[in-house]
Amino acid sequence: MSKIAFLMLLFAAFGYGVYENKEIPQLDSVEQSESSDIKTVKTSIADEDFVFEIVDTEQTRQQGLSGRLSLPDNYGMLFVFDEPDNYSFWMKDMNFSIDIIWLNESKEIIHIEKELSPETYPQPFLPNDNALYVLEVNSGVVDNLGLEIGDSINW
């Protein structure tokens, strides 16, 4: 398979189709900084407070954490898609390891990938079931919090 065909296949697997900038579904406590376009949501997971940067446009989903040097503790990215699908992720241009958590429309964990290092690129990671949300957090968070398939994360 040529590199171009492989990249096209990966982008198709990511579900990066045309996405209209619209209201984010089911996010009631969204905050937006007046000095930037970054939207965040706060939640508690296993009695730990977290802040998630909301990633809900084609451009921000493609960028993700690529190029960042690190994530603060108890901080992550919340990818919000407009419909459930089998969204895959990879570690392109990543500088640190992360855990990735896929959630369905009920915010129930359906798949977890732990301790993914930048060296795994270009391997894609994807769930077996359709997800509407995906969380990216620092490597080790899933184990530290004892998160498992079937757990719910509410915000």
C-alpha cells in the first residue's frame, strides 16, 4: 500500500469528515476563556478533579496533543464528535506517552489504551464499538484511578 493510500485510510478511520462548528452535545458546564478560543469542562473522576480541553472541530481534532511537550497533572483533552463511530487515534508528532479512553453516548467507557508512547506511530488505536467521546490523559492516569471498561465519566 502506498504512503498516500495509507494516510487516506487513516484519515478515513479517524472520521475526519466535514464538521460544522455547532453546539457541543451534552456539555452543560463548559467554560471558555475570554482571552482564547479554548473551551474546557471540569469533572471529578474517582474523587480527582480534572479539567478537559474540548476538541470539537475538524482542525482541533486533527491537531490534538501533537506538538505539545507535556500535559499538566489532572488535565486532558476531550474529543467530542457529532455522531458515534469507530474513531481511531495515533501518536503522530507526540512528545510524551498518554492513555486514551473511548466513551459511548452514555459516557460509559467502552475501550482503553494505556501507556501509548510516541514510538507507536504510525500504528492506529481504535475501539471495537462506536464512541462519541474520547479522552486523552497523561500516561498512568487510567491505572492510578482504577478506570475500567463499563465505568462512567460524567461532566
